[in-house]
Amino acid sequence: MAGLWRCAGVRWGEGVPRLLWEEGRSSSLGYGRDLAFRVVGERSCVGARGNRCPVAAGVPGRSTQARCAECARLDRAHSVAADTYLDDPRTYRVYLAWFGSGLVKVGITAEERGSARLLEQGAVAFGWLGRGPLMAARRCEELLRAALGVPDRIPYAEKRAVRARLPGVDERAAEVAQLHARALALAGWPESLERVQCQVVDHARDFGLAGLAPASGVVTELVDGGVVGGRLVAAAGPDLHLEVGQGSGILVLDTRLMSGWDLAAVDADADAGGGAGGGVTVPVRVVPKEGEGGVQDLLF
């Protein structure tokens, strides 16, 4: 069917998010611009490590991975994150990533990737801790988790919940710097890992978080024939924050849910309810306001 593009997720480069499409195409995402698309057909596996799924297996709409069980296994077979690829000769960096007050994680990334990994995770602020061989970086990561109680993962739901009520730049930098100092003072650092002095990098401007209103809903899945439309006001990691119409407020779309679908562009005014007004006909989980309880799924 002409006019269909198959989404491959979102990537960050030079502080700018771009939607990726199969066959190497990409679309830049600019704040204040309208975004509108219609979902077509069925969702299928995106394959593994650049190879198509041999059976084009179907995958659930609510999965953020968009891979069948076999392709997921193959993808993790050489994964640094899964500890299945341990002889990588590249230099790695250990980092502290800050997502909100009390929400700090430790992680590692290949030095050649720079801050891309932090942007992809939606880290509002971060600081490098050390650099060196992969296994030394892994040992340092484990040391910090055990000694400081810092996790290596924070659920996206927790990141989204605090994104619109962050403390100021100085306060978040101070929290990172304080934990950074405690980390560097620990005994037991691997000898081959070089310590890196604290320089806090802030991504709030890259993400467009200034004045961001709290989310009123989160897309839970895409469905055949469903439409998503609105004005992009912010983006952090895989999340797009869309201003939608009819008093619905801010809707968060996790772009990982878009992978594996064929998407067709629609006219924002004619099909999605009118530009910044937007329009959404996919399942959405309503986010209760502070003081309200309960959540529900509905067609927005």
C-alpha cells in the first residue's frame, strides 16, 4: 500500500530526536510542530541485529520491544546490557543518570557513543564517573549498586511521573555532584578504571521540559486504524509529549510502541482534529491528577 512507512523507533543525535524508518529514512521532530499518523494493518517483529524476522511474526501491541521470542533471544546474544558480550575491546564509561529527586541510576556506555545513551534513556542530568575496559566498568557499576544502593534501571512510568515537576538546574546538579563525590570516595574501584571528575550535563533544554504540564494520559498500545495526532511540546528518551485537543491536555506516546507498525501520515487539520487540538483514537491510560486515585484504559 503506497504511503506507508514502517517505524523503527526514535533516536537522539546532537541533542535532537528523530523518528527512524526502515530502509534508513528518518524524520526530525521539532517542538511546536504537529504530529499525526494513522496505524495500518498488523504489528510484526522488527527482527534482530539488522536482520528481518524470517517469519514476520506478530507481536503484541503493548510490547515495547516489538520482537518475537526467537529474535529477542538472538538480539541479546551479543548484548553488553545482558552480560552476554564480554570481550568488547572498546573503552567504556560509567555514569550517574538523574531523572528526578531521588531517581538516580548507574550505568555504562561505550565511550564512542558520547551522551547518546543518556538522551535515549531520558536522563534529565548526568555525570561521568569513570572510563576503562568493559569488565572494569561492569565491576564499578556493581560496586556502586551495592555500596550506595543505586539501581541500574528505573521504570519509565517513574520517570514520566516527575518530569513536569523537576527542581531547578542547580538543585539537580547538586544531587548528582553529591552522589558523584560519594562514589569516587569508595574503596574497591577497579585499578584499570580511570576516575573522571564531576561535570554535570543537563538535558532539560534538549528535552523541552521548561514549563511542561503534567501528563493527563499515556498511550498503552497502537491498534489498526487508530489515529494519534497532536502538537509536540517535549520529548525525553523514547517519550513524546503531545498537546492534544478537547481539553485532554498532554498525552505521552512511547515511540517504542510504534516499532513494527505500518504508519500513514494524515492531515492534522482534517483527520486528527485540528493541528494543536490533535486527535487520538488508540487506547490510553488516564493519569489521575494529584489527590485522585485509580487509572483506567479508554479510547482517548
